[in-house]
Amino acid sequence: MEIVSSLVSLTVTKVLQFSGLVNNRNVLKTKQMEEKALEVYDVIRTIRDPEKPNTLEELDVVTEKCVEVHELGEDEYLIIIRFSPTVPHCSLATLIGLCLQVKLQRCLPFKHKVSGRTSPVNKQINDKERVAAAMENPNLREIVEQCVAEPDD
């Protein structure tokens, strides 16, 4: 009976592969992840630079291509943001990473984990306790609030 069950399972798998149904499911999943990435980008693109009056989008610190989303489980996603500070050894990269994390925590309607991909910032962005501790500092919190505030239209 086990052999028959295995053969049926193998046959169904092969039929699905040849019919394109398996590939269609992968294409659909990829499209969903691209839509989530655009949703994330729409949230982070309006964050203001801590030193300049421009947004991260205007300064090309973040672009649509810098955001990736991967499914971790049902309704849980890993967000990878590869942002590029305006100068290579930007002293405010950690602050920008903090702004990204805070804005995503507040605005995304789905469960997620954020992974920042800028070398000096990785530990700070990826550690919830460090983010929470940083937000307890009133001066830092004020700067972050100014950066993540929605622009007046």
C-alpha cells in the first residue's frame, strides 16, 4: 500500500510540474512578495533625512530595488532593506536604520521582522531591545519622530 501511495504522490507531482500549476504557484508567490516589497517601500520612502530637508527617496538612500520581502510563515515576513547612506561612512546610518525600524513597526499591517543591510548598522537595526532602548532617549526619540512624521501634502 505504501508503494502505491508513493507512486500516486510522485505521479501527481510530475503532472503538476508538467502542467505548469506548480510554476504558476511560484509565480503567484513571487508576485505577492513584490507587492509586499512595494508596500514597504511606500512606507519608508517618505522618511526624512536627519540632517537634510529631503526624504530618503529623494536622496536615493532607499529605492524600490533596495527592498526585498520573504515569507517566513503564514502572514509573517522577513523584510530586507539595503539602504545606501549619502556618504560611505555616514555617522547617521544607525539613526536612519532606527527611523526605518520605527516607521515599519508603526505602519505595516502584517507581522514582520526587519533586517537592515548596511554594515555598521546591522546589529542596531536587527535588535528589538536596542531599538526600544534608543527610543527611551528623549532627544533621540524627538529626532526620530521628526524623521518619520508624514509630510504635509
